[in-house]
Amino acid sequence: MHDLAPLCALGDSTPRTDSVAGVALTENPGHAFASVAARLGQETTCADHIAALLGGAAPDVGATVRSDTYMAFWIGPDQWMISAPFDTHEDLAAQLKARFGKSASITDQTDAWVCFDMEGDGVEGVMQLCANIDIEQMQVGAATRSVIHYMGVYVIRTAPDALTILGGRSSAGSLHHALLTAMRAAL
């Protein structure tokens, strides 16, 4: 019998946190992710399911919507990424498939992404060094796609002094290095 243990994206059994001058960069494995794409002719029905899930309209371009349990952000026309706490939604994609039925194509994305939370006074300066984002204009609840050191990422403004950065899990170490290097240079 195998004795397997889950590992975080950076390869340790516990999430890594690094701090530089009051800004913390924390690996956050606590999210389950699923992509939702409305099927042709089902766009309104799919958006209605998302609205019911979130307790508000489906997120529009560049926006996130949060409920007590779920968070969703727009990733393309009639397409969204939905997250929920991993502890209670490990099977998020299956839960959404049951809810959405044939109105959407839903894919489990949990193991495809690494999530880093960056918090503290100075996150804007860090992002100015590593991503082509007008970070000063990005309001809380905004989400955008960008590139950090040639790696595609999503950046979500979660608070005036906090960001969530999602990148490919396969390049978690490289993304972490790029963010930490920018923190050391900016702060």
C-alpha cells in the first residue's frame, strides 16, 4: 500500500510564507477551482445559475463576485472561474455539474493553479515591477489577466493592500521566485 501525502505547489507539506518589509507572500492551497463555460444557446441559463450560486449577477469583464462560500471571476465571454474552500468543496466541479446540468461545460481546475496571497503596504510597488497592470486603478473586487516573467497569471484585488495571484501550478517555483524577487527590489 502506498503512503502518499499531499504536498503544496512549492513542494512542502505546509504552505510557505515569506515576508519582506511588512509585505507577506503566502502560498494558499485552501481553494478548489472549477472553470465554467456556457454552452451554445445556454448563455442566459448558465449566467442565471452563477447568479444563484453567488447571490448576485455573474461577474462581468474584469470583475469578481463573492458570496459567503464562493468567489467567481470572468475569464472570457460566457466563461468564469469559480472557487470555494477546498476543505468543503474538494469535489467543486462535480457539485457545479450537478447544479448547472447541460447549460455549461465545467472542468476541475484545482490542481492546475497555484494561489499566492500578497498582503501589506507596498503590494502596488511590487506589482509595478513584475506585471503590466495599472495596479493603482485596480479597485477591490477587480480581476485581470497578465503576465509575470512570461507566465500567465490572474491578479485579483482582494483588499486595498492585498492581492491574490493565480498562476500555473507547474511553474509555481518560478512564479514564487519572481514575486519574491520583485518584493525584495520594491520594498
